[in-house]
Amino acid sequence: MRKRRISGLYAVTPATPDTDWLNARVEAVLAGGARVVQYRNKSADRQLRHRQAGSLLGLCRAYRALLIVNDDVGLAREVDADGVHLGRADQPLAEARAALGAGKLIGVSCYDSLARALAARQLGADYVAFGSFFPSSVKPEAVRAPVELLRAARAALELPIVAIGGVTPDNGGALIEAGADGLAVISALFGVPDSLSAAQAFAGLFALAHEPRSIDTGR
């Protein structure tokens, strides 16, 4: 079966023990136009992580969105998620592919490194992520990536490119224009009072980017 291509609003969940709150917020961002949800919770025990990932998978299926699990290849396999996202310190890509099979998506964090992205492509990654492009309250110590990196990556890679780090509806358009296929967002979706409206604002950036542009003929 052909794998779906990563694109659009890519919602990354905050860590919370409150599964009802998490489900309600994720459903709101899905209703607002999120195309991908990454389940990320590094502090919960195995039982809670399994329960939360399973419930989010049901929501993603209902909205025809993708569920990606952060870091945990075993959990992604257990709940039959659409894929896994790997960072620098996580399981090697080749091992993740062997565990998940060819039909699942594997994304790789590449920070500010085009070389890392090129290597990930050679190893069979399905998409790459760069950032942090802007200051982030989730990872204040994260390395900063220049917007120009997206243009260089777009010229060198045919893979989907995701931009992350301090992304908001105000700055996200510039990242899409520079070459990002997806915007990965945590705080601007889940740290605001109205997650539905926030997701709609992000979805609007992609709709605007894909609108046909009129040509000024000078007449």
C-alpha cells in the first residue's frame, strides 16, 4: 500500500496525564485542519502511553489524519500507528525500519543540518524535520536553524520537509514559502485557549500557499 506523504499542519502533543483533556484538544486541532498528529509523552508510564496513543489513533482515523509516535518504535508497532519520529539519541533508522516494515512512515529530526537530512534520505527516511526556527518554550535550549536552510533542503531533497520550533500563524507562512511541506506545532495549538481556531489559522496558511497567483501583465 502506498504511504501517504506528510504535509500540512503537524500537531505535536504536550505531555499530560489527563487523557480526556488530550483527546478533546487533539480532536479540536483535527477538526481545525491538522493532517498529522505526533504523540509525544516522555514522562508517562507504559500503560498510560499505550492508552493515550490508542485513543489518539482512533481520532486520527476518524479524521483521516496520520498518527506518528515520537521516539518509541515498540509503541508505534503495538498500536499500529502510521509511523515513528526519531531524534538524534533514538533508535537507529535501520532498526526502526526492520521493526515497523516498509509500509510505515519514519521521520528524522535533522535540527540545523542538511547533511543529516541527506544521510537520512539515503537510509530510507520518509520525511525530515528541521528546527528550531524560532525561540521555543518547549525546548528553549534547542539549536536554531536559519530559514535559508529550508530553501537549501528543498533544492536538495524530494522528501517532505517539516519545520518546527516556535512556529505560530504569524511566522509559519514564511516557512511554507521557503519550502516547508509541514509545520510542526505544540504550544501555539495546545497552549492557547481555543485549539480549534488556532488549527484553522494554520490550515489557512497552507490554503493560501496553494492558491493560484495572478500574473501582473502591466496592462
